[in-house]
Amino acid sequence: MRRTLEGTKRKRQNVSGFRARMATPGGREVINRRRARGRHKVAITAKNRA
């Protein structure tokens, strides 16, 4: 049985994954800002396939 507010990997990837970020101009700005700061991770990645 699943808990009430449990997320899904697929939804998380679709909303805030790398491909989703690169799909819009604003998302590309997010990626560029994070790269400029020297972030180790610029976007979330699933440990296994989404």
C-alpha cells in the first residue's frame, strides 16, 4: 500500500529533470545559473530509469 503523498520518479523527471529544463528558455537559464555557481548537479537525475 502506498502512502498518501508519495511522489513518482517519472513525474519528478518530467517536471524538473534535465530534459524538462532544456525544453524552455527559462529552464535553460536555470541550468546556466547552476553551472555558473559550480553546482555538482545541475538538474535532478533518477538513480534508475524513471
